Amino acid sequence: MSLCVGLTGGIGCGKSTVAELFAHHGACIVDTDAISHQLTQRGGDAMPAIRDTFGAEYFTCDGALDRVKMRNLIFSDPIAKLHLEQLLHPMILQGARTLLQQYLCCPYIVLIVPLLPVTPDFRNLVQRVLAVDCAEQIQIERVTKRSGMNIPEIRTIISQQTPRADILKIADDVIYNDGDMLNLRNQVEFLHNQYTHFQNGN
């Protein structure tokens, strides 16, 4: 069985970049955000339930989930957020389990789960937890550059995510992504060697 590392961290910490670097070393990547996008694209398995729960006004003109509108709803309405999570999380979990079974021959697997600290079902899938961490100001700068969100919106999202200190408490390994790309590559390479060693020892 392949070692499965749960990769987590707050918005803008660089989870996708870190996962790409692990992929270059031969790791197989399972991204729960990508699974969620598949479920909520036009014709996605989650769309009928989303229509029943939230209404067609949360659809785009091409039949996919209107992510901006839904994001605005769930960050202003905790009940709506809970309903969306109850709807999507079992489907995402099943999708992740299916991919993990397909990747059993990989050197090791990196499972990207932003909500890993608060989702026991996903925690049960991993043998190690890897947190990607950086200062909040860096998170804000990165998200501002890559999205259309303003700083108050980003701060709202950060405030509703698991606090950095709590993420670090559950982490077996931490990558600090406040430096340059060379520093990030070196940290990933170090952990790649560790994970390869753990896997070969199984």
C-alpha cells in the first residue's frame, strides 16, 4: 500500500505549487478541489442536489456552479455553508477513495485537502499530515494577485479557515513558503526523500 500524505494549509499558502513539485519527483497527486470542480461543472454529479437545495440561481449560464455567488453565500450564511458541505463532502470523499485505489502502485500519494484539520474522514485516509504555511500578509498578497477578490473578502475567508496554529499542531511535517522558489524546492526534495524512505520501509 502506498504512503498517503495529507497536504493542507490556508488559502494562498501555496498548496498547489508544493503539490506540483512533489509530482515532479514522481508522487501521485489527488486534489480534492479538482474533484469538487468535476462534481460541480455542467452535468456534474452534485448539480441536481445543488439545484434542489439552493435553486437554479446558483448556476452559471452554461449550467455549472456559480462559484462566486456560492462563495458569497456560504461566507455570509453558516447554515448554507453546512448544507453545501453535507452535500459535497461525501461525494468528494468517495472520489478521493476511488483515485487512491488507482494509485496504489505509486511511490507515494499526496492528497490535497484544505479542510483536512476538520474532516476526520479524510484524516483517516492519510498516514502523515503535511502543512504548507506562510505569513497572513503573504497569503493576502498571493490571493489578490491571482483572483478578483479584495482584501476584506480574503481576510473573511482566512478568518473562517482553521487557524494557522491549529493546522501546525496536527502536522507531522511543515513546509514554510515565505521564501523563494529555490528554498521551496529544497524543502520539497528533503521531504520527498523522507517519504520515499518511509514507503520503502513499509
